[in-house]
Amino acid sequence: MKSFYHYLMKFRHPKPVDEISKFANDAYLDHSFPKGSVSYDELSSYLEMNGTYLTSVSVFDKAWDGYQNEIVKQI
């Protein structure tokens, strides 16, 4: 299964066009981001403690919903 990080990277953009593309750019620059994780709890805990670049948890929730709809439900 594709990790959340790999899903998120498709939203990277040189000039962020929305909150999710900014989140993707920032996660890319975060060398400690749990790149192999598929766990909501692990990712949300990490972001609570280390995601100072995340303007709101709702941005992560929107991205997670997209991940669930596109990746997880295909299995």
C-alpha cells in the first residue's frame, strides 16, 4: 500500500496553490516526517508534536480523507 507521504507528494507545487500543496511542500522539507506510515494515529501524533508548519489540523484531515478515498479504498 502506498504511504500517506507518497500520496501527499503528488500535491507538491513550486508555488503552493492551496493548503494541501503547502502542506505537501512542508512535509517534503521535514526530514523526520514518517514517510512510510499508513497510520492516522501515528501521523496525527507526529504532526501535533512536530508539525509547526501545519496551519490547522483540518488540512491534514482533508488530505487524509483524500488518501482514504483514493488509496485505501482501492484495496
